[in-house]
Amino acid sequence: MFQLGLNWGSPRKAAIQCGLFTAALILGQSAILAASSLPDAVLNMPPPQIPDSCAKPPPGSSTYYALQRCPPARRAALTLLLDVHVQVRSIVTTVSDPAVAQAKLAWWHAQMLALDQDRAEHPSLRALGRCFRDQGLRPQALLGLIESVDIDLRQNRWMDRAALVHYCRAGSGQTLRNAAALLGLTAPPALDAAEELGVALKMTSHIRHLGRDVAQGRVYLPLDALQRHGVKAVDLQQRVVSPPIRALLQEQTTLARTALSTARGALTPYPAAQTAPLLALGAMTEALLIEIERADFAVLHQRISLTPLRKLWISRTSTLRRRN
């Protein structure tokens, strides 16, 4: 697996790593200072109870570091939201029988609608429902996730960019919009920017996991873009980055980077205490796109990643960079 980062092999490199780690910890105090700008009611708000069954982002992941940038109560609410997102989305990759997959999706749909009467059975969803009510969110805000999985169960190709963007917006876009609301953002432009960020994150994920997805029979790239570059799905299955495939991936990477930059710029006017986790995710994803380019788009046979230390550094400095 491709990893970017310094090797601990030499004393000099180890010293550099330690220096970066110490600096990142010092910069971490900026999260505390930023949080101090939140109202006392938010800072003193008891975090919601997280069920034992709730899956938390693994240490070292981008989501893990992004969540460290918000107060405990907000972090717990986002953890519940992400657990629901992951569990519903997992239907696509863990259930092979279409009828069973549709039945599971229908169950989740009913559970989300039951939140209105506080009758949801799923522990994470029930706890998330209380967070939603506290922020004035309706259960219908979760239904885009149902739509995204339903799309996946019905198709494995997307005709054009508009269709793919719609799919990304329904799932990751709506989840990031809900995350922004749980962080206390209420202005429609801020919520729209968070949604666009979710679309950009999903597009980047499609590029990064292209080899894995193709092996599962899915191509999360617009068919008209493939045709424009003379690439067929069978070419992607060869796991060789030919010049046409490289040009295709360069085009998609540029589009994803532009979407990321636009979304991050639109979030800049809002308080860092509310946008820090979103900006951290955007900054880490932008750095990942740079590494994919540096690896000459070797995504068909490699998993390109950032090291945990680099993610830590980026997450702690993302709100500082936006002021420059």
C-alpha cells in the first residue's frame, strides 16, 4: 500500500517526525481556543449517550482527526450520524441478494420515519434522533441516504456527470449537510457549502477506490467521460494506467479539486468552532488528491493514503491556512 511520509529509519528523520508531532500537538490548542468562541450552553452541553454498538471512526483515519476538532457533545452527535451512514451504506457491499438488500433498506427507511414518534429501534439512530430534535432537524433529512443506496442497488454505471453528482449529493452530500447542522451552522449558504463538500469527498473516494470498485463490477465515473477519452470499462479491469485512463483520471481529479476548493472557500466566513471538522476533512482530501497525482494515478492497483501523522498535521492547521 502506498504511503506518503518520512521513514523512521534515520535519527534525523525521526527527529523531524517528532518535531512535526510536537508542533501538531501545540497547534491542537487552536481547537480549544476556537471552541471557546462557542456559547457556554454549547460548551457545557452533555454529550449524547453513544450506544456500545456504535462503530467509532478508527484512530488514524481522516474522520477520526476531523472529529477531534469539535466539542465533545458535537463530536458524539457526529459519531452517531456517521455510524448510521456507514451501516446503511454497507448494504451495498455486504448484501449480495437483491431482495434481502431491498428489505434491509426498507427497514432502515421505516426506522428513520419512526424517529418522528421517537420509536426507532436501532440504538445509534434513536440517539441520533434526539440530537436532530435538539437542532430542529426532521428525520426526512436522512432520507437522501436511503435514495443513494437504492440507486446503487439498481445500477452500477452513471451516464454523465449530472447523474453522478446527484448520486453523490443524495448520500455523502446530505450527510455532510446534516453534520453541518449538528455543528450549529444554520445559514443556508453554509449548509449548501457543506453539502457540496460532501459531493467532492465522494468524488475523491471514487477516484481513490477505482480499482476496488471496478473489481466489484462498479464504475463510479461518468460514462460520457470514459467515451470522451476512449476508455471502456473492460480497460479499467486490466489494472494498467494507460495514457487515455491517465487523462481521464486527471480530468476527474481536477473536477474534484475544484469542487473541494469551492466548498472550502464558501465555509470560510463562518466561525472556525463550527467549520473546523469540515475544513479538516476538505484539507485532508485535497492533500490526498495531490498524492494520487504524484503516484501517477496508480489507483487501479494501489490504495493511496496519507500517513496518520500527516492527517494530524493537516487537521490541526486547516483553519489556520484559511486565514492566509
